[in-house]
Amino acid sequence: MFSDPFKTFAIGCAVLSTVLLVWFFVRRPQLNRATKIVLLFGIGVLPIATAGTGNVAGYHATKETQFCGSCHVMTPYADDSTDRASTSLAARHARNEAFGHENCYACHADYGMFGTITTKIGGMRHVYEYLFNYRDYTHEEFQAEVNIRNPFRNEACIRCHSTQNPLFNKVGDHVSTQDDIRSGKTSCASEGCHGPAHPFSKEVKKRHALVGTSEVKP
């Protein structure tokens, strides 16, 4: 917990604010300029500092893969990404030390100037949908019926795997589809290319689609 400087600072401010207020209510000192300064810090400056740094610490915590997997319907996705034996696209990226502990956020974050803001707004929508629509779903029901709101964009891949990289242009399939990749016409995560990030979820969707097709036949 104390490895995070924001958490440490927030806790320190909260403790110091508490000490100042306890001192004031116990000692009941004369209300002079020095006492007013103490109260200013005890009920103003330090609580605001606690709230501010606490919010920043909370924001950083929501980027962790552990946080993403805390909803039971997302547990299989988080478990797969942290499974060192898994060869899925998500798991292979999770083993990257640069962002492995934040691999969900790194790949699903919106790209652009306001990417962080729009990602967190979208995250609140996920919380709403989970609480009111999907809370009682089993893992398989969730995987079969729920899709990401918009198709996964290649920009999320290209921010790390640049199409300008010389290694990119050494692969024939990359060169022949480069324009389609940049425009988003061809997905990096399609089954014909690098495969879906969570293949087990795709298999569940296919299985349920086949069951649904067979049920509507006369």
C-alpha cells in the first residue's frame, strides 16, 4: 500500500488532519490566529489534499488488471491474461513488463488527447450496465451475449506496433494490407491475422449462435 506515493500522501494528510482536530477538541485552546491556522489545515487544506490525492490513487487503481477482474463476469478474462501458460493475444501482452499489470487498460483505453477521460467515462457505463443488466449473468451467458460497444480499433495496436517500424514492413501480409490496417478496414485482432484477444469468449459466442440457429429451424 505504501509503495504508492499518492496513497501514502493521502493517508499522511488524513492522519495529520485527525491529530489536529483531536488536539483542538481535547485542549480547547483560545481561538487566536495560531489556532485558526491549525483549524484551517485541520478542516480545510489537509482534507482537500487527502481527497485530491486519494482520487488520483483511486484512478491509478482502476487501471490495474486486478481491478478489471473484480467483477465476476470479467474474472475469466483477467485470469486468462495473467495465466503464464496461456497463448492468447491478451495473455502474451500481459507478459510485457512495460504494462503487464495494466494490460486491460493499455489495450482498451481510447486513443487521443482526451483518451483517459473518455475511457473512464466509458468505464462508468460498464459499472452501470453490470449493476443493472448483467450482475446475475454466468460467465458463459456474459460471453455469449455481451459485446464491446464499438469494434476494437487498430489504433490501440498501432500506438505500440507502429506501421512505420522497419520490422513491420518485413512481413509480406503487413505490407499488402497496410492501407487497410491504417484505415481500420482489416482488424489486427481478426481471426485471419493475430487472432482475437480472448479466443475462449469467441468460441462461446459461436457455440451459442449455432444453438440459436438450430432452435429456429422448422
